[in-house]
Amino acid sequence: MAANWAERISVFSSSPSRFLCGTTAEAFLAELLRELRDDRASYSVKVLLLSPICEYPTLLCPSDSVGEETALELMSVFAQCPSKYVQFRCQLLLALTSALICSSCVSNQSRASQDFLDLLLQVAQDTSDLQGDGALRYLRAAACDCLRELEACSPGLLSQHLELLGGLRQREGSRLHQAYAGLHTLVLRNSVYQLTQEAGAGAEHLKALLGGNTTVAWEAEQDSGLMKHKDSALLASLILGPMGTVPTLQTGSDSKELRSVLSSLLEESYLLTPMCQASLLYRLTEVVAMVPGVPPSVFRAQLLRLLGTSEVCLLHATLLMKCAFTDSLFSAEDEAFILKRLVVLSQHPLLSTPEKLLYMDCILHFPENRPIGCGDGDETLPVLLTPRLASALLPTVLNDSATMLARLNLLSLVYLEEGEEGEESLGLAYLYEHLNSLLHIVEHGGSREMVVTFFRATFLFLFYFSHLERFANRLLEKLCTLYFSHTHLAPQLINLADQTQEKLPESNWALRLLRALQGVITEAPLAQLNSQDLSQHLKMLARVAEEGEVPQQSTLSFLSRILTQSPASLFMSGDWRLGNSLLGICRRLLDHPSLDSLLIPQADILQHLACSYGDTDIQDHARLYYTLLTTLSREKLVSVLAQGLTEGGRQVKKRTLSSIMADSEGLTSTLSIHHTEEAIIKLVEAQSEQQEAIQSDVDSDQNQTENCPNTLTAYRAQFDESSFASDVTLNYLLMWGTDNSRFDQLFSIRLHFTLTDNHYEELSDISVPCLFRERPAPIVKLRLKPKRPYPTVLQVSAIFTTQDGLSWLTVLPDIHVAFQQTFLPPPVPPAWGRGNTLSLFESLWDEINSESGEEDLQDCATSLFCCQLEEDALVALVKEHFLPFLISKFEEEETKVLFFLPPQSHVLLEVKSEEDAVHFKIATDDWQLLPHISSYLLTITTSQKNLRADCEA
């Protein structure tokens, strides 16, 4: 049994949705709870059984009612579990916490959540460790974790127990003191915040809160909980934003109780781990920020220890305190010391690279005592960071890439502060020489990482110093020299030009770089030109051709020379990529402002390509460009080229479009399938074919009266044909899912269905000719062929065409096929009357209930379902749900119902009203259907009860 549960839970954890296709969440949860109550199961297995509830509480407890019932069951199990099974009891507390939080029972303050809260507080106070081996300590630790989780998810939940938690923290001498301190601090912070949201709250409320006088502190809670309707995300951080947004509690100078609590927590903070200390300091910083009556000097005794710490988390907490209190807590000497310490730590050889980068980032966002900026989040340097102090962080080629770029960015900001006078400074000269060193490494075959680092460093240098002409011009010359010897760097240089042009729109440095690279390429001798270099040159010239301010005569002259003077093997071989690169340049030049002066040389190039190039596709497109160039006016040519270059009303960069694709944009758009952002259509359930036929015949007397001597044999003989009664047809209306007028008329709709399990045969696509908004919704007949008649989910997508000729793909809402949708009446021969059908029912019932133990009956099973229903409610239930499948006469005392579930399964019901309850006797020839049958009966009987209650109300 244990192995079976281990396998089932493993399957569930790997894919919960697929697992629940074979059962329901309610049934699986009921199995888990039943096994947890079973005394025969070992506690190691029970620990395993709790894992689905801990990991998937929203799936197993989707509503507050289910969460409430589950919590009551688990608390009952906890009460009956012996105290020696500590691991299981801890896991039970975690499962209870997950179930109550995720089912909203805690936020709704349900009875079960209140009982569980009392249980946790009772466990947290229990210090009587009878075993003497500290086992109870683990349970108390788990209780503290659960309380902290409850308070974090529902802030203010434990506010009434603040004094109790403070006492537990002070009395605890074991390592659990840390857990109690963290919980006490969190509750204190949330409680103070809760008071700031209460109108008229003041010193007396705070004093009552800390003293445990909940009647005074929470008198307003009787109307509505202060935190019920507030988003707990607001409490994520109160001090990271502008301090003017921090809510405050006006207490005057009378806040001795709060100061005493804060002092006690701070004095004990050295006992905690660094991470817990940082969390405690952060929460207490928020408390002091919310209560102006408590001076920030309460932290002064801790500063000496914090300023000398080597722990990253504690230093970060110190910076948050500095951000919150500035010169109210930190003197100018403290500020200078922290900044110097950050500089030292940013280059400490024993620290890891991520730690060094964090410290450098802290320098860039250093909270100053007298901030000059407006705190908008931009990187700015603290006033105390002088060039002399920052010189310790000068980048070197021995730094790793991330550290080098971070240091370059920091030092660039430092030297930028010097203004024009900084041009001759040694620091700026060093940065430029550092850039030259990187370039030298790249020139001599540096790694790919070094190439990337060099271009990023170049961009950073230009971002800050492109206005310094001497350095900018030198760098431009060196980049042109680098490209001449390393043409494979063309993509990096193009990207550098693009980024510089985008980030520095007021600078013309990128334009000058492109013009200089054009000169390098067009003046290069053709004798040493190979196909690889030519390919890179053409990429670069295509980018240069996008700039209307750059003259293009030299580009056309270069193209003409390589077509007429270069070796014939370069072009006669018909390399499509080279030809497409040439066409890309010509395509961009067709849209150039100086096209009139380029007309004749460009026409010669296109004519040469159309007549002599070795690829037919290139020839055809060159011929098209030549025709456009020589036959259209300037205005018409611009209009033709502009088509397809807009996307959603905004201009698209021309370099992102292929020279060939630009001309066939309209055709490409027509042939492509576009994806919709929302579901355009949906399928809505309608009455199925079988239901229509059943409803039309349900009141007939079945005049056929042929008697069959052996009804069961005759009935089963029909199943020798494999396709007999093996499918279920469901009807759906194809309706609109959006009001978008673009899709008012749809044509050639093709529906595609995808199974989410293997219980059904694959479904064929369904075609719908059209869908017009002004016409009635068409009916889609979905023919399901079950392998097993289980509930399932079908994923649906559709491809259709709109009136403008475009094809679209849309994803429809999933179709949920319920268990009862597979019910059919038994497929008896047409000549049978009611007597034969009743005889068939009796034969099947006797066979299933027999205890012969024959092998062919091993899948048969019987069960009993009971519920409380009034007589008229039972009659209404039979009419509403069982009438199409009724075997007995309606007026008989015992109602007999026979469901047929394709391909060959049966479910038989005998419904009878007894003195204590209504009994549903169940018999089926497939025992695996029992969970679904029980769930179905529970649903319809519950709905009947609710309907009757609504009518009475």
C-alpha cells in the first residue's frame, strides 16, 4: 500500500492536471484524508500523503468551504496523533497553513482559521519537553514558521497577541529565540502600520497595543478588520520609496513602551544570524520611520558593530537605515567612513565578483545625508566620492568583463563631474588608454568575450565623452583601422553606430563613423578582396545607405568596380547571399534623398545584375528594381517603397527588411498566418443529438413488444461490431468571443482539437464554411470516441480567413467534457419494448452482484450512496437528471436507471427512499468509474438541496 501511494503521489506531483484527468480533485483529496485517518497506515506514509496538500493547496482546496473542511479534518488528525511523531505533526502544521491561506480562510477569518491560530499559539507556548531530547523544539519551530506565514499573508492577524509574543521571545533561551524574535518583529511592524491607518490613533492606542489591552487598541475592529480590504503588497517595503510616502503615527514624545521594546530587540540582535539580523533591522527601521516620537538614535548603539561588519546583508541593512534617517542618525564622519569602506570592498581580492559589483552599485546609489538629486532612480555619484578616492577603482585589462565595465562606468561618471577641465586630466587620459589597450587585444586576436567587452566599453566611453572631440576623433580613426584588418567585426560596428545614434541623438559621431567606414571600404584595393570580406563590406555599405546625409556616389562606384573588375568567380557562381546583399544596397538607395544624382550609375548596376548574375532569383529582382527605377516618378517610387514599411502605424527601420521581402510584403502578409491576441470565437454547449432523440421519445410507450428469451445474450451480440454505439456526439454553438469589428465576417473556419489525455481517440478537424455576426450561430457536432468514459479537457484552436483575405490563428477557450456528458441510454435493438429493457437491467444487475468470482467479472463493482432528500426533491431530481435513462415506470416505488457509457461500460442505479435517507444502490461493470459516479451523484443531490433551499427562502 505504501509503495502504491508513493507511486501515485509521484505521478500527481509530476503532472497534477494529467493525474486529475483520471479522477477529480475532490475524490483525490478525500482519499488522502481517509488514509491520514487510517490507524493502519505508517506515519512515514502519512508524511508523504501531506505533500500534495502542501505543494498544491489551491488545486485541492479551490474554495473556502473545501479549505475549511480540510483544515478541520487535519486538525482532528493532529489531535489524535501521538506526540512522539514530531515530523508528521510538523508536516501537519505546514499543510494546515497552506490549505487555510490558499483557500482564503485566513483572510475571511473563518472559524477553522481561528481554531488553528489558537492551536499554533498553544504549541508555541508549550515548553514542557517531556522526552528531554529537544523533539518538542522542532514542533515549536514549525509553529513559529506557520505563525510568521499567516501574519505575512494577512497582516495584522496577530496584532492582539503582540504582548504574548514579546514574552515568549524574552523567555526563550534556546536557538528558537531567533524564530520568536523574527515573528515578534514582523507582528510589531504590521501592528504599528495598522495603527497609522486608523483615524485618530495616537499614543494611548500604541501603549494599549504593546500592553496587551486589546479592548482599547482594537475597538474599531468590531466594524471591519483594518487590514481586510488592503493589499498586503503595500507592506512590502515602506522605506525604499520617498520618505514622504511613509505613513506616520503621531504619539508625541510619549512612546517609552515602544522604545523599550525596540531597545530590547536591538540588544538581543547580536544573537541572531546575519540574515535574521538584517531582517530585524529592516523591520525596526520601518517602525521608527512610522513613529516620529521614537528618535532614530535608538539604533546608535548598533552602528559601531554594523559599520565594521563584513556581512553583505548587514551592510545593505545599514544603507537602508541611512536612506531612511540620513543625518538624523549618521554623522558626516559615518558617511565618509561608509563610502570609503564601500570603495575598499569593491576591490577586495578575497570577495567574489558578485559581491564587488553589489558594492559598486551601492556607491552609485549611495544615500547621502544632504542629497542633491531628486531621487528619481538615476545613477548619480555621492559628493564625497572624489577622483582621488575613486582612483582605487580604475579598470585594468586583468579585470573580468563585468567588473571592468562597472568600474569604467563609475570612473566615467567621476571624471564627467570635472566638466571641460577634465579633458586634460590624468584620469580621463587613463580611461582612454585603457580603451586603447582593449582595442590592441582585439586587434591581436582577442576572445569573443574580449571583443564584446571592448565594444561595450567603447559605447560607455562615448556615452559620457562623445562631446570631447579629440578623444572622439581618435577613437573613430582607430575603429576604422580595426575594421580594415578585421572585417568580421562589421556587425559589432553597425550595432555600435545604431546604439550611439539612438542614445545620443544630439551627437553626429555615429554618422561620422559610418562615413569614415564607407571611405575605408570604397578606397580599398580590389586585388586583395575575397568573398568573406566582400560580404562584410556589403553589410556595412547597406547600413551606410540608410543615412540620407551621407553621399552615396562612392558606394555606387565601388559596386560598379566589383561587378566589372573583380574575378568572375565571385558573381558568376551565383552566390545568392552576395547577390542579395547587393540588392539590399540598391533597395535602400532607391529611397535615398539624392536618388536623382544616383540614377544612371544605379541603373547600370541593376542592369548588369539582371543580365550577368548567376542566380535567376537575383536576376528577377534586379530586373524589378530596374523597372521601378526607370519607369516610376520620384513620388510614385517613394509611395511604392513605403508600402509594407509601416507596422501598427509606426515606421519600421529599413535595415530590418530584406531587399527581396520588401517588394513582396503584401504577398507575404497574405500567405502568412497571423496570431490573434484574444479568443475571437468560442464554442458554447448546446443540446446533443442523443439528448434530442431521448427527449423526443421519453414519453412514448415503446409500442414494440417483441419478447426476447435471452435479453443479455442478444444485447451483447450487438457489440461484435467494433463501431457499434462507440461514440458520443456533443453539440456546440460557434459564437463570437470578441466585439472587434474587424472579425465580423469569418470564412473557411477550421477547428482543430487537441487531447490533454489518452482517454479518447484523436479528433478530426471540423470545417465551418462561414460565421457572420448578423446570422444565427452555426452548430458544431463534436463526435467523441472514448477509450475510457472519463471527464476530459479539449484544447481548441481555429484558423480562419477574414474579409480582407488575411488568415488568422486564434486559441479558443478549452472545452471541459463532464462525466455525465458521456451518458447514453442502452443501445437496445429497435424492436425491444420496456419489458425487454427491464429484463436487461435485471440480468446485468444480477450478474454484477453475483459472487461467482469468474474472471470476466473481475472489473465489476457495487457501491452505495446515501443523502437526505425530501420526496418532492427526489422526484424533481429523477425528472431532471434520470428521465432519459429511466428503466422502471415513473410511479414505481423503486426507480431503476441504466446508463450506457461508450465503448462498452454500464452504470446501474436503484434509487429508493428509505426511512433515514435516500439510497442510491450502484452497480457497474467498470470499478474505475466509481469515483466519478460518486462525484456526479454528490453534485446533483447537492444542487437539488440548494435549489429547494432557495425556493423556500
